[in-house]
Amino acid sequence: MCILVNIVSKHRETIQRKGDMMMDHPDYQAQAKPSIWQLITTIPVTIKEMITGKRSAWEASKKLRHPLLSLTWQTSSAVQIQQQLEHMMASVRTSGVQTASLRSSQLDPYSVEELELVQEIKELTKYHNRSNVSRTAAYLACYKSYPELHWALLAHFVSRNGGYNMTDLHSGLLKTILNDQEKERVYLLLERCNALIFQDAYPQLLLYMKSKEKGRSYFHLLSEFHISSFMVPFWEHFWLNRDSALLTVGLIINEQNYIEYRVIRNSFYQHHVTSTLSFRSHEIAGLNHIVIPLGINEELVGLTLSNFSKVHERIAFGKNLYALLFGHEQVLDRAAAYAYAVPHEGSRSEYWPKFFTDQKELSTHEALVSPMLSRNEALPSGNKLYSPKLLNVWQDLPYEKISREDWLTQTDSLGHLTVPRRPKLFEISHEHRNSLSKLAMMHDLDRLI
């Protein structure tokens, strides 16, 4: 709240000058007169919400914590995989050849069936990689058919949130805070990460599904999709032991490293997106939450990603989110039921229709949003916040070629090959509501200043 007070003080003269201009307007008496003081009156309510919300979150988390689900694996399995990876990396350093980039000439040629399977998977991946909406649905279909693929449901919810963040850029609260170029660049970053992870992970899921269907392993085909050699021992082990937690952690490590150099450390995104104030304002406002709804207008569970630009933090975050989702029976059952019942279209009205609408004509036209939010536990019809459907505000982007090098060149990420730990505090309904209030304050300040 000190940030708000500082901003108000800094721009006091500007606000006063705008106020004087309004008073000189002939229609001034007939118009609504939004004031900075209206905004300041919401501060005590927001502070109270923060205090009581934290206590309520602990109580709600405690109720959702049991019964617990096992997330352990055999230590010997993880050790064996780690030793295989260290051996592969030593071979790469010795030979200078990336193992995922070439298929050994000593192997027998692929059969017609295998060649057809490779082509089929490439076509399916391209088809479902059209947009965030199609990717999110494809992940859920994988999990529904093969619930041992825990990562698919985890990816579904992370992808849902990616879609929410994309549509937030055209929402009622952000439309005036960011200019069109800033919106476009943030969207490109979100879309690129979402698309690249799908392009890498979905063929792996399909190979497993085809292997189950045919009753034989097809994981020798992983290199045909330029999958990192990092994933080979994980899938080979999973095919024999069905150790879902170990495979999930492997996929989390792999996908975050996959986008690290292709997007996060890409000079364009570093200079024009992640280092900009507009992108960091997302973190200030709390838009870095990953929310998992347990029903429509019901509890939200989730976590907050503190530093998107750090690969090790993204991996640790992914493991914690996995432990939250699959480590608590109540959370898993209710989250999965929500996912099956509510198709993803990118609007936050999917899980919080008490605050949001995807119909622009039914959204609020109030000049200041913070006072309205502070007064109501639910916004009345015709006065809700606008959160559009994704395909109504963003068009599908053309398929882009990417670099195909294997990221597995050092052992840094092997330290993450540990059993995930469940977070203690994970019910975030109040925290998410508080973040909405902060974003509303940013919106209102922008309108006033």
C-alpha cells in the first residue's frame, strides 16, 4: 500500500490540474466525478482483506490437506536415471556430438509402420498446436485416457492459466495500462512458451499412448521429434515401472530447460518483454498466480511464481504445483471434475463468474473499479469485469521453425531430481481476490493520472 501512497503523492499536482479542468467543463455538474479520495477509501478494506485472508487461507488449506496421496518413488530408480544421464553427458563432452541430434547409423532402418507413426504424430501435434485453447484441450484428453500421465493434467491447468494471462491483456482492467505494442509482445512471449512446450511434450505423450495401444515400446522414436536425450531414460523406466511422479518431475525439468534458451534468454524477449516495467507490473499485481479452480465460484488453490526468468525457480515451482495437485485427494478429485465439466476458452468467467463476464456489453462502465470491488463479495449483473474468450481477441499464429539443439549439456538441472514436497499453504481465493484489487487500483490510478 506504500506504493499506492507514493504514486498518489508523486502525481498530486497532475491530479489536481485534471480536477480543475473537469470543474471548468460545462457538463461537470451532470457528470460522475471520480476522485483519488474514492480510491484511498478502499485502502482500509484492502488491508483488512489481506489480514483476514491469510488466516482464512491457512484454515482452508488445512481442510483440503487430507487425505494425502503418495508422491514417492524408489530412490534406486532416480539414482539409476541420474547415472545414465551423467554417462550420456560425459559422452557428449568427449565426442562433441549431441545425442538427440543424430540417430545411430548402427540401428536397423525404421519399418513402414514406424515411419507412418512418426508422420501421424507430427500431423496430430501440428493440428492441436493451433492455439492455447486447442493445446489445453489436448492435454486434458491425454490425461482422461491415460490417468497415469500426471504431467498431462498438470500441463492442462498451467496452460489454462496461460490462456487467462493472454486474455487479461484485453481485459477491462489492463486495456488502458498497457499500450498495443506492449500487449502484443507480452502475448508473443506467453504464446511462444505455450506452443513450444506443447510441440516438445505432446509427441512424447502420443508415443506413450501408441505404445500402450500396440503393447510395445516406441520410445526409440523420440529422436525423430528432436526430444532431448534427457527424456529417454525417464520414458524407458516409466514403460517398465509406471512411476508417474518420477516421469512428471523429469518432464518438468525438461520442458523448462527446453524454453530457457529458445524464449526466456532470447535477446528479443529479454529486451522487449521480461525486463520491461509493464511485464514486471504483472508480478506486482499478482498475475503470476497459477490458479486451480475446485469448482465454479468455489475455492481456488494454487501458487505464485516469484521469478519467471529463472529456470531453477520455474522447475521448483512446477514440482511444488505438481505436489499440490496430485498430493491431496480432495484437490485432485475436485480439480479434475472442474476440468472435465468446464471447457477452457480463456475467460476468467469460467471459474469466477461472480466477478467476471466474457460479454463486453454486460461488463462494468464505472470509471473507478476499486470502490466497487471493495464493497461487494460478488459483482452484480451488468457491472462485472470484462474477461474475453481467447479466440475473440487473439488470432492463431503461424507455426514457427525453432532451433533443434539438445539442451542437455550440463548437470545443473539434475539437482532437481528429488521427490516433490507438498506446500503447506495453497488455498489462494483471498490472495487472488487481493491481487484483483491491486490490479483495479493500478487501473484506477491510470484513469485518474
